[in-house]
Amino acid sequence: MSQVATLAITAMLLFGSPGPGPMTIVATSATFGVRKTLSLYAGILTGLAISMVAAALGLAALLAAWPSAKLTLQIVGGLYVLYLAYRIASTPLDINAAEGARLTMRDGVLLNVLNPKSYAVLLVIYSQFLLPLSPTAIAYVATMGVCLAVAVFTNIFWMCVGGAIRPLVQHPLFSRLLRLTFALLMIGAVSWAFVQS
């Protein structure tokens, strides 16, 4: 298997697994539709790109070397995910009233920039799967490009899942249960990240 394919599969498993980002995308697209989720989607990808550059410039290694800085980022990021989970769970059932609660591009950027899992994943990718190109800067750019391309497609998949279950959200009881489930999954993902670190 080529190194690009190995990197792409690894990135798909790491970035596409059901965590706070994918659950946020599913919940938003299920509630508001795919078109109204595009700004959140763009924010998540922008935040991921910022995280990739920051990790390549040494932030991931810094967080690995300084446990207190990593813990601070985990707490801030975890609190932000809990805030987003609350917003998803408490979104009004009436779509017109819910419009003000819709997550935006800013929410997507902050979700990835404040997510310590992103930096941990990127540290693994950069240390184990960095494409063997020269100079090293080109290797990082190419690796980021592959990872970002994978994230584009995995997040589209999650948006489509949300869009597919959107008709079910029209039923108030199911809508409330679905939003609560996504909020709990986000809280579970944050809790799991704390346990694993």
C-alpha cells in the first residue's frame, strides 16, 4: 500500500470517527438541513487547517512536552464542547425559533482550534505518517493536504447522515430525543478524551 493511501486511511479513521465535530455536523444538518450547515462545515475545516499549521509549527509537540498546557487546553476545549452540546440539546423545536441557535462558522473554527484531540492526532500523523518528501516543509504541506481532503469527505458524509435523518426531526418527540442523544455523544467523546489522556 502506498504511503499516501496509508496516510489517507489513518486520517479517515482519526478524523472521521464519531467525535464532537462529526456529531455537531450531524445534529446541525438534521435540524437545519445540509445547506444551512455549510457555514459550520466550513468553520470546522478552517479550524482543522489552523490546527494543522499550529501542530506543524510545534504546538502539538509543545502540548505533549507541557502537560499543564495540554490540561488547560483540554479543559477549555472540553467546556466549549459542553457549551455546544447544551446549545444542540436546548435548540427550540420550532425551526423558525431555532434559527438563532444554529451553529455558525465561528463555532466550527473554535471547535477544532480548542480541541486537544486534534493536536494529539496531528502529532501522531506528523510523527508516524509524514509523507517522505523533501524539503520537510513540502512534506508537511502535502500531509496536511491529504488530511484536509479526507476531512472534507468525511464531514460531507456526516452532513449527509444528518440530512438523511432530517425528516425524522420533524416529529417533536424524536427531535428532542435525537438532539439530546447527539449532545450526550459529544459529552461522551469529551469524557473519553479526558480518560485517554
